[in-house]
Amino acid sequence: MDNNQQQKWNIGQKTILLGTSISLLLVIAKGIAGITGHSYALIADALESLSDVVGSLVVWMVVKYASRPPDSEHPYGHGRAETLVIFVVVAILMSTAGYISYQSIHNIRTPHQMPSDFTLIVLLIVIAFKEMMYRITIRRSKKTGSSALRAEAIHHRSDAITSIVAFIGISIAIFMGPGYEAADDWAALVTAIVILYNCYLIFKPAWGEMMDEQTHQDLVEMVKKLSLTVEGVEGTEKSYIRKAGMNYLVDLHIEVDGNISVFHGHEIAHKVEHLLKTSGLGITYVSVHVEPRA
């Protein structure tokens, strides 16, 4: 693994740890405020954040494993582990959404105490921190091409949105007065729906990666353009790209003069492979098929 790829993996791991640390502090703050302030919307928000913390720790461990270089048993590297863990994260989030939905419906049907005013201040702080972490994480996910970081970013944005929903629900309950206590619980129910929607946003691209969906057209064009700069390459045919974590695996067909020797054609293919692997595009595996051009 080159230094550029290793740096990307390091950025991913550090970003996940930073987000996990902040999320854990916010879980404690929201949990205490929700219990003492009699707000189930805030408790539900804390549960959602707690599931994020658990998911983030799982992601961090897998990203650490996925950063290992290729070996004899894993010639394509270990990057696909990063994609697999996203399904675990989705399962955790769906379970959390199910529990919140059940408890919210129960609370809506059961009279309870009005939430306290100070819970709104806690939520404003949470929203600010979560939006900040979303921006940091989504920027780094684009820089590294990491699916796990993208999922983490969606987690943070989801948390910010659910906190906004909780803020609205608690505000209605507080400012409308007696009879509107259930607004807090309706907000918690909406939180569960937001979590499920974000599960879809996280699951869809991960499923595409597992199925080797061809969604990297810009990279395909760059691969072809770079290949044509190698002396002896007269054209390119098929080019397929698979994504494994932060890594890209390329299958490429190039065209060379049909009158050159097999040895010469083999040399050209090796030059193309070396160029693509050292291009800084995150390409760790290249298979080049040589076609003769008459």
C-alpha cells in the first residue's frame, strides 16, 4: 500500500474516533437532560446517538482491518470489509428505530409530565456540534472516497435532524401548554422515521458496491485518458471498476499494434498498470488485457 492510501486510511480512522468521542459526550448530555427534563424525544435522540456510538466503534475496528495491504489470501486487499460493516450499522439503526417507535406509541397513549425548558438549550448545543461533525466527516469522505466515512457523515446529519425534530416537539409541548404533552412523543416517533430513511441512504450505495455496480464513469474516463499517455497504447476498449472500501479495482482492455511481439505488448501492459497504481486515484489493483489493433 502506497503512502497516499495509508494516509487516507489514517484520516478515516481518526475522523471516526473524533466523531465517536463527541457523540459519546452528547449521548450522556442528552440522556441526563431527557430523564431529568421529562422528555422522551430527547431520550429517543440519546438512544439514536448511542446506536451511532456503537456503530462507529464497529466501523472503526473494521476500517482498521480494511486498511491492511493485499496478501496471498486476499490479493484484492481487505477493503470490502468496510462495505460489509455498513450492513451491521444499518441493522443497529433499524433496531433503534423500532424500539423508539414502540416506546413513542406507548407514551402517546399514556398521560405524562410536561418536558422542562432547559432541554431546548441542550438540543441547540447538540444540533450545532452534530452539524459541525457532519461537515468535517463528509469533506473527509470525499477526500478519501470512503464509504464508511460517508455513512458516518449521514449518521451525524441524521442526529442533527432528529435533534431538530425533538426541539420542535418539545417547543410545541412547552409553549402550547397542558394538553400538548404528547407533542414530545410525536417528535420521538418522527425521529424513528428519520432514522429509517437514513438507513436507506446508507444501505443503497453499500449494496451497489457489494454488487459491483458500475457507477464510476468519471474514474473510467480518467483511467482511459491516463492509459493513452503510455507509449504503445493506441486505444482502449472495455474498462470496469469495482470499489472495495477506499480502494478501486480496475479491469482494462487496451489496444496495441498487432504486429509487435507478445513480449513488447506485455511490457506496455505493465507500464499501464504501474501508471494507474501510482496515479493517486486510489487504484490498488489493475488487470490489463491486451488487444491487437490491425
